[in-house]
Amino acid sequence: MFIRQLDYLVTLARERHFARAAEACNVSQPALSAAIRHLEEELGVAIVERGHRFVGFTEDGERILGWARQAIAAWDSLRQEASISRTRLSGTLRLGAIPTTMPIVSLLTGPYWDAYPDIRQMVRSLSNEEIIRRLDNFELDIGLTYLEDQNLERFRVLPLYRERYVLLARDAASFGDSTSITWRDSAALPLCLLTRNMQNRRIIDAAFRRADVEPRVVVETDSVFALYSNVRHAGMHSILPHSLLALFEMREELTAIPLTPELNRSIGLVTPDNDPASPLVSAVWSISKQLDLGTRFGFPARSAL
């Protein structure tokens, strides 16, 4: 019952609403409220600010919430450890991935599933900052994200490949025999880019600033599918990681042209540096070490899609 009470508490913190939290936990709202009140009685402190609707947590409640998240994570690891003794690892792997890596996530989830068919995998598309926050709050097990420009001292890190940026164009003939394009020249093209709140866009904007140019951005979107669609059907151009090309339908009239100077970022897995790590994280981490995505994503100077 104590673990269940903690789960109700963490769910309430996520949903910020009693009815939605109760629905997520598959219980009635009175049952969820009663369980949290009983937890407060057991601990002798007020956890939730009382009102006609959910207001927030008390100062004591915020501290208890942090411990509740840790306790639930430890309980999940304990159940995974027990599942190993039953010869088949089970449980839910919660993986957060930055949007530009979503097309290649299947290169991870496939091998994980092959090795451990009883595990359930939940993959969410999240910003780099949100991945770090959720890892800190025990809301994710693993993140697939940038390994640079952030404080990763408290995390275990596994580099997987380098993300190299290319210009995606529809009319390859307009570039003649060129095997690359400069950032200055690409800035004059009509561009469709991801929105400014995304790390991918911030990396691209920084490259344009280094080239001392202002890009001609016609369309901004938070969808990688829209990037492709605007190049394919609207005659625009886009700048994106070469690994993202795995998502797009092959078309002879589309081409990926390397940008100079080359812009690349390291992509890999991160997880809290806990000792011991959960059996599920340890298992998929071991599988990930055997993947050679760097070789798989190698590409010639100019490649047709």
C-alpha cells in the first residue's frame, strides 16, 4: 500500500489535477485523495495544499515528492531484479529522444525487443532540457540526446554516432557539380527550419552567426515531417542532420549536400549514474554498446535520396 500511495503522489504531481491523476491510476478520485491523506497521517506532515481543486504541494510535500520518485524507481529496479531470477527480464523502459533522433530510435528499440521480448518500451519525443529534467526526476530511464553543451557529470554517457548537418534540396541541378555548399550561400536560399525553441535550431542559428549571415527562413515548424514536405512539395530547402534522412521516402530528385565548414554534434545515450543501475537499464546499455551506428551513418560527400 505504501508504494501505491507514493505512485498516487507522483502521478498527481505529473497531472496537476486530482481527477486526471485518479484516471491515470485507474482508481476513483475519492480513493486517490484518501490514500494521499493516509500517507500524510503516516508521515505526520501536510503534503498537498488543500483547496477546492489541486493547488500544489507544501514545502514538506515537495521534499517528500523527491523521495517518492526515488522510492518508486528503486521499487521498479527491485521488480526487474526479481524478474531476472525468473529467467525473463520484464518491466517498462522509458526512453526520451530529441526530435531529430526519432527516425533512428528503432535501431535501438528493435535490438532491445529481440533480446528481451517481455519488456515494454515507451518512447517520447522531448527536448534536450526536458530529457535531463525527467532523468533527474526519475521519470525516464534513458535519454537519447546531444552529448555536448550540457553538464553530464552526474550521468553515465554512451556515445553512439556523430550527427552531421546537410542541406536538403529538391533541385540538385541548380548546384551544378558542387559537392558542398557554404553556410553563407545556404543562408540566401528559402529555408524551412525547426522552431527556435529546439536545440537543433539553436545549433543551426549559431552556425549562421559564425558565418556572419542572417538566414532567409520562410517556414518554421516543430515537425520533421513538415521539413521534408516543404522541400519535396514547396521547393524550399532545409538544414538537418544526415541521420534524419533515414526517415524520408527515397526520391531521385532530392539531394543532401554537405555544408562547409562541417557542423557535427555527438549523439548518444545518457542515464543517471546510479550504483547499482537498474537491471533493465544495464541490459539495454550492454546491447547499445554493441551497435555500430557511426559506421552505419557514414555518407559520401554528396548523396542522392
